[in-house]
Amino acid sequence: MLARKLTQQLGHPTQSLVGWLVKQFLERHNRVLEERAVRLCEIQPDSTVLEVGFGPGLGLQEAVQYLTDPRGKLLGLDYSEYMHKLARERLQDHIASGKVQLFQGRVESIPLPACSVDKVYHCNCYYYWPDLLAGSAELHRVMKPGALMVTTLKLASIREAVSRGVIQDKKWQPESYMEALISAGFTDVRLEEKQHKGRDFQAIFATAAK
């Protein structure tokens, strides 16, 4: 029962005690993965960047620092109303200036025009998507030709969560996501082993071919 509730809250945190605990967990454990995803994207000052599943906004806070050109734009999509509220508070000045725009919604239906995004990144979220292929296809649709997608994860932590029943769906394996990306039209899809300050993590890269 508790494992199921944690699974639901990790995928869709609500404003509740368990949702607050999820927020604390994300801020403590996802910060490095968020920051690494942003850096691996190689964001340019004038890029249009999208984060999917931005949570409390740690990755957005990192990414906006790279968008120093007035043309640079940071977009975010998250399914959780609670996370949307937290991220809006964290980035309120950038939202007010128009540099950042946040959406509440699903990855299978991103409210952006086709071929409008230069970089996409996300962290620890694809295994909560109800349909990997539909989510991958929608990312491909909004990305410009040659645009780069990066996702970071820590497989050791995911495997532990699976063993404890916190993650219950079988599509957590990176191979499942990579197959969906290829089917959606991405090329150069690869998993790389990375390290930061002595800690191992993984990154999946994919390029939107059009």
C-alpha cells in the first residue's frame, strides 16, 4: 500500500504530506542529475530549451543561467499541479520577464509548435510516462531538425527502487526508452556512463532526425 502510494506521488506529486516528502527527496537526490543534464545539453545563449518533468524547478534554475541572449527561452512541462506551483515560485522573476514559460500537462501532448525547440532534457521521469512511444514521438515533433535530447538517471538507485516496489512498471529499463526514441525517429541514440565527484550516473542522448 505504501509502496503504491509512493509510486503515485513520485509520478504525480500532490500538495499533501507524501507530496511534500517527495519534494524534499527530489531536491536532495535529483539536484546533481538535473545540473548534469543541463550541462550535457550544451545550451547556447540563444537556445530554446524544454525541460519535461521539471519537478520543483532545480533544473530550470540551472538552465536559465545559460540563456543570456534576449532570444534565449526556457520552457517547462510538468503533469503535477503541486510541482508547477513550486517551480513558479522558484522562478517567478524569470517568468515575469518572459524568459521562462511553464506548462502543466502531459508529455504526450506538449503545447508547443512543431520544430520549435533546440534542446530537451529531463531527469528520472520517462518511466512514469503512460506511453513511452507517444511521449517520444511528441518530443520529436516539437524539436528542430538536429536538436539534442538528454536524460540523466542513476540506474543503481532505480534498481533499488524497483526491488522495494516503489517503481512497479517494467519500462524503467533504459533500453525500453531508447527503443521508443528510435521508433519515434531519433538517431544517434546512446547510453553513456558518466561520473561526477566520484558518483556514477548514466545519460541517454538522442538527436531529432527530420
